[in-house]
Amino acid sequence: MLYIRIPNRSEKLAAEVCATIETFNMEYRALKSLADAEYTEDDIAIVVGTDSDVLKAFHELGSRHVPVLGVCETETRGFLTEISVKDLPRALENLQKKRFVVEENTRLSVSVDDKNVLPAVNEAAIFPSKSATIMEYTLTVDDEIVWRDYSDGVIISTPLGSSAYALSAGGPMVAHRSKVLVIVPVNSLDVTRRPLIVPDDSKIFINGIHARARCEVVIDGTIRLKVSNKVCIKKHDVPARLVRLPGSSYVLEKMAKKVQLAEELLKIPPSAKLILKTLEYEGPLTHRELVRKTMLPDRTMRQALALLIGKGMVKRKPLLRDARQKLYYIA
């Protein structure tokens, strides 16, 4: 059985995907949330959208062992979206003939003030809720204090998430099959604080958390939770299972492009960087949606988008529901 999750923003796309599946006579159910089903060991979830949509799907699945095939709306694939919509017929044929593998990626089990929360696929980040506020915390790994730090925050990342938020904060890129976790202090006042790589069976404690503003744990850039004193992080028992198809995996190529992008980011203004980060976490957005989410002035938004499009970092296409608007997405 195939379980299909398609973002509400595109009814036309939903109809197209369902029609394609029906031509293969495959049994399927379209769901608003992947939490709304009982699964067997042979079931597969197909998530259409961006990497952000795939992350939300894993949050909905919780600790279920269901493998997920990510299908990108545009021609630009991400780390979690394996194919584009135009390649869906080939993917369905491979699924029918069992020509695929399931890649297991480490997730993080996160406890906030002794309360378990949803497991993280990419990272758990601890930050003050108010920007430009220093946070004080103690890092302990396996009952051994590693450091006491004063910084903007700290990120604990999986290998899969090492190419996301952790990379932009100065962390290393890690091959996805590595059995490690990455700890990245963000803008520490102590220049000796550097990204730390630990075995994935380690227990990581961030405690003694203090700041002038309320502190929060951010799971995969989408879920925010208040933290009063401590966060405990370790490897989750159930991995994030991704369907990989023959000849379609290009993770090393994507990682190389990330390095090139990091070099380009040094040459662009902060407003353009903010737009890129917003598109990375939110997926394709219109000009109006970008202004609302980034709170940048309209004129600044237009200049930054023109710069990003000129450098080939961002692309645009007509919005299906209103051709007068453009949809912007990371190239």
C-alpha cells in the first residue's frame, strides 16, 4: 500500500500525482497527515514537496518504521527528495518491481526538561527566543563535562543534518552513513570552542541553560519548545528510513555543491542569506510570503531576490493558483 502526502498548497499537483499512481493500478491512500493510518511492514509513504515537507512527514510518523520516498515539486532535488514529479512514473515502476533500497539515517531522541518530544531527523538546536542574546550552558557528554560556554546557542546534528543548519553555523559535513553526532557551538565568545564530533551512542546533555530571554529547543527548524534548564539528546531507536532508487542517489554531488554555495554566501548581503535560509526551511514561497516571514522591506526583498536569481541560487516559476504571482525556490 502506498500512502501519499501532498501539501495543501497544490490541488492540481495532487490530482496529477494520484492520476499517475492509478495508471499503475497500485493501491494507495491520500492523507493530509501520515499520522492518520495504520501501517504494515510492506507499506511506503510518498511525500510530495520540499525537504521541509519530508521532515514534517517524519514528525507525523513518529516512531513508526515506514520508509519514505520524497518527491520534489520542482526539478531541483534536495537531500530528502529523491526524485522530481516528472520522474514519478519511473519511480513507481521501480517500486512495483522492488528495485529500491531503504537507507536508514540516524535520528535524535530529545528530552526537554525530562519530557520526551518528537525525534529529530536533522538537528536539535537550543537558542534564546530573542536574537542577539547570549546563552550560557554546560555541555556534558557521557557524564563528562566538556565545556561551559557563552554563545548564541548550540546545535546537535545527525550526519544527515550536518549539511543543513549545522553547516551554516560552521559545522563539518559528515557522510550520511557515519555513526557519529555533531555538536556545533554558534558564535561562541570563546574562540577555542569548535565543532565536536562524538560517537552516535553518546548521551549529550545541555544543562544549566540561562539567558536574559526565554530559551527554546528547535527541532528540525520547525518545532519550537520552551526549555527551562536542560536538554538530553541521544540516538533514537528508530531511524529515518528513506527510499533510494537505482541510479538516483547523488548525495556526494550535493555536498560538493554545498561547499560551493558556502563560498558564494561570503559574497552576498545578510538579507539574501536570510531569504536562502527561509526558502531552505519553508520550501517554495511567493514574494508576499517571503516578505511576511522574513519581515524584510519590500524594496530590500526585490533587490536581494534579483541578486540571488542572477547568481543562479534561486529560481522562480508562475504560481499555479495565480499566474500573476511567482513562486521562488532554491536552485
